[in-house]
Amino acid sequence: MSDYILEMRDITKEFPGVKALDQVNLKVNHGEIHALVGENGAGKSTLMKVLSGIYPYGEYTGDIVYNGQVCSFKDIKDSENQGIAIIHQELALSPYLSIAENIFLGNEQQSHGIINWNVTSKKAQELMDKVGINLDRNLLIKDIGVGHQQLVEIAKALAKNCKLLILDEPTAALNDEDSDKLLNLLIDLNKKQGLTCIIISHKLNEITKISDQITVIRDGSTIETMTKGKDEITEDRIIKGMVGRDLLERYPKRDAEIGDINFEVRDWVVYDPLDEERQRIKGVNFNVKKGEILGISGLMGAGRTELAMSIFGKSYGKNISGEIFKDGRKIECRDVVEAISHGIAYLTEDRKGAGLILSDDIRKNISLSDLWKISKRGIVNTDLELEHAKNFREKLRIKSSSIFQATGNLSGGNQQKVVLAKWLFSEPDILILDEPTRGIDVGAKYEIYAIINELAEQGKSIIVISSELPEILGICDRVYVMNEGQMVGEMDRSQATQESIMSCIIQSTGKY
Ligand SMILES: Nc1ncnc2c1ncn2[C@@H]1O[C@H](COP(=O)(O)OP(=O)(O)OP(=O)(O)O)[C@@H](O)[C@H]1O
Ligand SMILES: [Mg+2]
């Protein structure tokens, strides 16, 4: 038998107007962790969808050789039967089913057409123990964190007796701790069971840590495969392969000229919409200055998104109280429209669920934030709309066939760029960005930081919520630390370090 569990040969896949893959080659050894990296829109997810039968035989050209056999998968079931499982970029669990039900979804433990719940529970528990989920198996998916949801996906794949596991950006939405847990689990399954993994990620530090081989693809073509122990693997080399040039700095230079306070929130209190007894935001005060990039750092669940959304037209929470001042004047933001009219914008962390209308094209999604700007007497000037959309597509380098491509068909990172374009279009004075570079490749991250800088230079105020500490430290002028619904620290760029932020969090835990 050959060393390879998988060989993908000369895979070409076209969509109307786009050649997503152009004779891509990928060779994966038995029992290795193989990383697939590349810029947003390079074709990583598409390649994995070809492999797992989502784009069936006939919709692509080239050969898939799996365990020495040429395969022509008709659909995803077909590849699953051969032991290939895929965990998608956006999770595909059912929120209102339990952990156990989700693990066996589509693979029900049944006899004579009736689900055997005893077997389901028992096997689910075994799998949960294996992947390290210490929760009640009857909990609903919607009530557990994303870190655990990823583990449920892995348990689900293992339930199908998978030999080759594909993970498309599994840690994009996870904090460092959950990411580590997941990666350690992969290493463990790899060592103990010989599970072969293909992992896609933009977090290059993770990739270099766990992979045996790394394949770089750019614009739908294979650039190179690096092997641990044989090649010198560095982040710089991977980046060069991805973007085709050296990226000397991760963060653009910043020459900040910061003005007076132009946005301030006082005594902000927000209750949980489902549990009116529970305070989610407990009297928060903060301000941001003209031309300033302000970071809000904290662990997942600290209340940062809840704070931002409750300010942005009360789009989260109940019984909200407190005051908002803009340019020294008190303002009301009773709904999102009113917030936008005051020049506030909030870029959601959930691009698919709340950021985009997936069935609509790029053009319409961008103009949505301020239709008045391109309308006369209530009628949208479509020429103007097109012009704006084209400009943004160019400026943010949104990779797509045209501005008429449905956003649902864009690659994850390019979807994120459209959401950003949408809010830039409304020309806000106060721009709140919630995890703005989630799923964005290193090169495009730099471009987004440069845009943020540019906005700040124009005198706008930017608030960046990010779980990536290096990002906060790399771009912000001042940092607030949030924990358990409270601001627990504030520091200047010069004082802020990973250690000082973490120690603020640790010292405040359990105090409120
Ligand atoms: N269903 C589709 N219809 C049309 N074009 C598509 C479709 N799916 C993907 N594409 C295009 O194919 C190209 C590759 O997309 P793909 O999702 O594979 O990128 P990716 O490498 O996974 O990027 P990311 O890192 O942003 O997730 C992109 O230009 C994308 O717009
Ligand atoms: Mg992708």
C-alpha cells in the first residue's frame, strides 16, 4: 500500500465566472496532520468540498485517490462511508437538539426504524468522554459554548468511524484556551488512533505547532508542501507562499493624533433578555476619543458583545439603563436606525447569522447600511449603488466574480470583508468592530488594520473588540479590560502587555 492515504491529482473546479481550483495537487500521508493554508478565496474550502463529495464526481475534473483507490463520490454520505468526515467552516449542528442527538444526527442508532435511545445515550457518553466533553449529554447545543460545539462535531465524526478528518478553520471562533484543548485532542487522536487530519487555519502559530506537513495554495493552485523535520518551517515562509511576497510587518505603522472625548457611555446596565434577574452589564463606564483606536479585551463571555449590541440601538438585552454622550451631548439610541443616524456602527462577530443577507449580492449588502445616501425621494439610484460597491470591492480586495455574486457563495474571509464594507459605507463617526479579522488571512488583516488607521486619521473613533491579544496590542492606542460584565482595567498602549491584561482579568474574577 502506498504511504498516502489520500492523493488529489490535478483537481480543477469552476463556478460560473470563477476558476476556484486550477489543477491542485495534494498528497496526505497515513496518520499525519496536514495543514492547508492560503489567502481568503484561495480555494481551501472548495478543495475539501470536492474531497468530501459535496461537489460530486462530474462537477470537477481530476482524480481523488483514497487508500489506493480512485474514488468518485456521489455525495457526502458516499465519502463518509469510506471514512472521510468534514467539519465545516460554519458549524452545522442543530441548536435545539441535545448533544447526544447531534452526535448521531443522520447516523441514528436504530433498529427496525426506531431510535434506540439507550444505545444512543451510552455511545454518546463514550464519545463525549473520549473528546473531553464534561457536560450533561442532554444539554441543548444552543446552551453550550462554541468550544464545546467544536468538540461535539469531532465526536460526531468519530461516531461515523472516520479515518480522515477534515477541519475547516476549527479554532477561528475559539479563545486560546479552547483552541489549545481542541488541538491537543487532535494530536491525541492522531497519536493514539492514527486518525489522519487535514486542518485549514489562518492561525499560523497553531499550524506550525501541530502539523507534520503544510500545503500552501494560492489562487486555486498548489504552491508548495513543506514537511516538518525536512524543510525549515517558519511563519514568514508560509506567508510568502500564501501572498507571493514578504510581509515585513504584521501591523501598519501608526502615527496617532488623538483628540478630545467624543463618545462616552455612563453607568450602563443591561439585563439578560431571557433571565430578567441577571445583570449582564453591571454599570459600565467608558469613553473613546476622536481619532483613537480603543481596544476592549477580555475572555469569551466577558460581556463585550452584549455591551456593544446594547449600545447599538438596544439590539441586545432588557431593562437597559445608563447614558450615552456624543460630542458632549446626551443622545438616545432606542433602535438600530436611531443609532446609525447618530453615526454609530457595529460590525457583528456573527457574519453569517447577523451580518449578511446571504441570498443577496455584494452590492445590495453593502448599500444596506445607508440606503438614504443613494436614494432620492425614496428611490434607490442603482448606478450610484453600483459605483460604491465597485469601489469597495476594489479597496478591500473582495475576491469574487463580480459585485453581483451572492454573498452566501463567497469564501468566509471575503464575506467578512463585505460586512466591513457595509459599515464603512455608512461613514460612521463611532465604529465598533467585534472580532473584525476572524477568518481573515494574514495579508488581508494588515490591509484591514491599515483601513482602521486611515479612519482614525480622519478623526473617527474606532472600538475594537478582539479575543486576539496580539491584535489588540498591535493596533490599539488604549485598552479596556472587561470581565464578568464590568470594566476591570484601563491602560495605555505603553502599559498594555499580554501579562498586564491577563492579570487584570485574573485579579477581578469572582469579585463582582
Ligand atoms: N458556490 C459558489 N459559487 C460561486 N463561487 C464560489 C462558490 N464557492 C466558492 N466560490 C468561489 O471560489 C473561490 C474559492 O473559495 P473558497 O471558499 O474555497 O476559499 P477559501 O480558501 O476557503 O477562503 P477563506 O479562507 O476565506 O475561507 C472564491 O473566489 C469564491 O468566491
Ligand atoms: Mg474557507
